[in-house]
Amino acid sequence: MLEKVRTYINKHIRLTGNKPVIIGLSGGADSVALLSILIKLGYTCIAAHCNFHLRGDESNRDEQFSESLASQMKIPFSKIDFDTKGYAAQKNISIEMAARELRYDWFEEIRRQYDAQAIAVAHHRDDNVETVLMNLIRGTGIRGVRGIRPQNGFIIRPLLDVSRQDITTWLDTNQLTYITDSTNLSDDYTRNFIRLNILPLMEKINPSARQAIARSLEHLASVETIYLSVIEKAKATAWKEENRLSISALLEFPSPETILFELLSPFHFTRTVSEEIFQALDKTPGKIFYSPTHRLIKDRNDLIVLPLEKKENCFCLLEKEEGSFKEPIELSWHKAVVTSEYYEELVNSSRLRSRITAKTDRAYFDYDKLTFPLTLRKWRAGDWFVPFGMKGKKKVSDYFSDHKYSLEDKEKTWLLCSGEDIIWIVGERTDNRYKIRKSTSYALIVNFSGKKEQDI
């Protein structure tokens, strides 16, 4: 076991004996084995434990065990407590993703504190197999199929060449104790479901399924190296200028559609958009495609990639009940009382009814629902609103397409926002969530023409 790990480190990981190595120690079998093996191989180790407070008393038990183990092995021990659920809610991410972000961010802090050469985590061969199966189920490219890397920056995985059974044998032979995470026995999480359900079924077909998949991963790692070398050659050949990609040069490569995606992915074009671009290569010039950060223009012989115009600057409506300005567009606004008589008049007027389908240069909003200051900005990829008269969301880009907006029209259009919500495509449709209702006490009336409506 020791020689197997030593050989793997020498072949795949950059480690010396001069600086310490941070060990992510959970107290489970894998991390206990990792710590003991690296100590026996002569590395200076520092144990780092995260308490995510996700399993009640078990979480505290894990912390106490890890601290006691580090003391027995006479190595430094660092620990930290995380409000993982709170962090996940704040970031709007899964618990698993929150724990991962918190763990690796803190590990990096510890690495810098001790001037350590690496952060060692206990992923092993079975983890690698499970990861690849997860990626295949979700849909992945060659990078996902090749599995976990032995080294990614300062993160190292010295146990990727040993199995879960190898680790158990090592612990038993060396009479090392460890703790069991009860969630590892549950199939609630995707990885555990693969481990407890899918892999046993695969082993009914081939009892050596895990080893066979692991061997395939070694081959795929070599394939990825060849693949990436072709991508680098394409970068050097197909890019005529910094932002101009030669169509004819691209088509000289094998699988040009895949090459195109790889060349455009740094500009945040998705695979779906990349496929649409490829299908348009022999079409009429002038078609434009968008990513969140760039636009691509299909020219006669080239694909031209340009950054989107920066739209960070917002023009704010001050926290006042009325006002006006002429730049960047001419707007005026004022607050008014909504009487029951006026509400009936407003609802029954053809002027309001027509706003469902027609343009409007005057917008009415429930004043008490607004967050001031209102902001005026250009549209961004991913923007959406609830069009007046509708209940569901609609992307602003889809609204533009439905109304046959040209590129110039899109770039000239302004959005009026309350907080993060778009409440009006100025001169067009308002948002249904902010419409005046029978219960509305005050209205904010905004005129695109610059003319102030008479008081209600």
C-alpha cells in the first residue's frame, strides 16, 4: 500500500519533503488512512477539520474524534465551525455545494497560514468511478468522463490509485480506528445512490466493474491530453486575430463542431448556442448570437466575437414623488392618489386595455410595491419580467424576438427597474406584478414622452 501510494505521488503529484501538507481530516476511514499513509511516507502533516453542523451530535462526535486522533499522531490540528444551511440559503445553492465551497476556501486559508505545499484530500479510486458515472448521467464532455484529477492547483489526491477495500485493509492491518458517517449508508444523495444501488447492479454483469472503469479512466486521461493538444493547435491556427475566427481554417479540423465549442467556451457560449452557430456557418452573413458576456457575428468568411457593451451604469430615479430628466431618455413621473372612481375609469378605459398588446408611452404602477430609487438600464442576458396581462415569466430576449426587434432596437431599449425586478420595457410593456389593483392607494405614473399627466 505504501509503495503504491508513493509511486502514484511520484508519477502524478508534485510533492517535496520540505513544506507541510494540509490533510482534510473528517474522521472517516478514507481521511484517517490518508493521514496515516502520508505520515509514514515522511511528510509533515497538519490536520484540518470542518464541522458543518449538519448531523447534530454526530458532527460534534466527528470533531472530537479528529482532534483526538491528531493529538495521538502528534501533529497540529485546526478546526472550524460552519453554518452550512445558512450559507446555502444565502447563496441559493445546494447543501453539498455550500459545504464544498466552505471547505475548500478554508483549506486554502490554512495552507497560506502554514505556508503548506498542498492540501491533500482522500478521494480514492471508487470515488473516481462514482464521479464519472454521475457526470455521464448528467451529461458531460471528455473532461467529465476522464474523472478526478490527481492534482488541481494546490489540491492533491494521493489515494486515487487505491480502492475502498484497499483502505479498509490498511486500517485493519494497522489497527487504526475511524468513525462512520451515517449519511454514507443512505441513498438520499446522488453519489450514495450510485454507490449503493447502481454499482452493485453493474457488478452483477461484471464483478470487476469498478476496476474495469478505473482502467478506462486511465486511457481517457491520455485521450484528453491528445484532445487538448488538438484544441491548442486549433487556437493557434483558426484565430486570425484576437476576435476573428476563420471558418475555413476551423473546418479543416476533425470534428469541427466540437472544436468550435471549445474555442468559444472561454467567451461563455453554451454548447447549444455553439451548435446553432455551427449550423449557420454556410448561411447568409449577418446573423448574431449572444452569450452573457459577448456577441458573435457571422461574417462571410469569419466569426467575429465582440464583448457586449458594458451596461453597469444605471440612471437612478431619485427617491422623490415626482421629477423628470432628459438624459439618457426623456422621462417624467409623479405620485397620485388612486380613488375608486379613477380606478374604475382606468380599468374600463381602452387606453389601459390596449396596453396588453400595444406600445405605451405612459406607465402606471402600484406605488407601495416599488423599491426606490428606481433604476433605468439596458437589458442583459437572462433578464425576465411578467408581461402585463399575463401570469408567467417571459425572457426579455424572447419578447424582443416576438416583436421582431433588430439588434439596433435591442441596444436602444431601456428597462425601468424596481430593485432587481424589471417593471417596464420603456415605451412597451409593463410588468403585471406592479399593476394598479382595486386595493391600490397610490400610483406612480411615468411618462416616456416627458409630459406629466394631470393629477388624478
